Amino acid sequence: MSWLNRAVVSGKIVPYLVLMMLGVMTIAAVVVHFLSPNAFATWGDEFWWAAQTVTTVGYGDVVPSTGGGRFIGGITMFVSVAFVSLVTAIVTAGFVAFQQRRLSGDAERHEELRSALERIEKRLDALER
């Protein structure tokens, strides 16, 4: 998981996400082609439908016409929404972890300064007495 954190923090997570979404899209298009061959007229329609579904855009201009195609479409929609949610959670967790690591050094530094101030106050009190 450390490679994922590094990818999120560096901003290089986008190519990974695009590749994963392209993979899900391709699998959905191929599965709907073989399990519901009459759902779409061409491979292009199948890939266009899969791209719309995976990205949760879903214009509705290309839809499966058979029960099997609609079943695959429903599964693809659920997987896609779950995938987008997971990706959002991973990216957010990566940024939060990065900020916590970045700010944890500040907390230690603040504690050092607080201790130094306490010592100075004690010396000043001693001098005043």
C-alpha cells in the first residue's frame, strides 16, 4: 500500500485510475457482447455504453435492449459507483496521511518550544525572587 500512498501524494495516481477504469470498461463491453449479443449493434456501441456506465455519465443514448444486457449494465453500474467511492476514499486518505505526517513534525517542534518557554519562565521567576 505504500506505493499507493506515494502515487496519491505525488499526483501520479491519475494514470493508475484511468487504466483501472479502462480495464473495467473493456471487461464490461466484452462481457455484454458475449452474454447479450443482441444488446448492441456494434462493438463501438458496446464500448461507448461501457464508457458511459463506468464513468457514471450515462447519457441514455445507448442502452442495452435485452434482459441480459441490462443485468450486465446494472452490475457494471454498481461496480463503477463502488469503484469511484473507493478511489475517492483512497485519494482522501492519502492526502490526510500526508498532511498528518507533514504536520507531526510541527507538533514536536511546538512541544520543544513550549518546554523552552516553561524553562525561561521558571528562570525569570527565580530571578525576580
